Amino acid sequence: MVKFSKRLLIVWVILASLTLVYLWIDHTAGETLRPSAVVTSSVIVIALIKVRIIFREFMEVRRAPVLLCRLTDAWVVLIAVVLLTCYFVGTAVG
């Protein structure tokens, strides 16, 4: 028998909600047919929030040693900085 986990259900609802928010942003931005820094930044931030939640809840980092928790958080921040920097530098150059 499968044990019901209220915590995992809540996490799943949060992840699904973030996906719906992304789809809503994509749908409303699709009407203009031009790139938007706000939309792109929002999508990157939503994706990284989802990554952090998946790290914590589904990869069991929540119960891991503090060093691993900090390293995964640092990785998420590093990826955010790299992606956003690449996007904004690319738009400034191009």
C-alpha cells in the first residue's frame, strides 16, 4: 500500500501552479511577438524556484548535511546569475 504524504501533495500543487503561471505568462506575452526582459526574467526565476523545490523535496536535500544544502542553493544562485547575465549582455550587444 502506498503511504499518502500531505507534504508531497502540497509540493506537487506548488510545482503545478508555477507551471500554470509560466503558461499564463507565455500566453499573455505571445500576443506581442517581441522579446520582453520581464517575461524572460520571470520564466528563468520560475524555473529556478522549481529546481530548488525539486532539490529539496524530491532529491532529499532537505535532510542532507548543511554543506550540501548550501551548495545546492549556491548552484541555483550561480545558474540564475549566469543565465540572467547572458540574457542581458546578449540583448545589449545584439
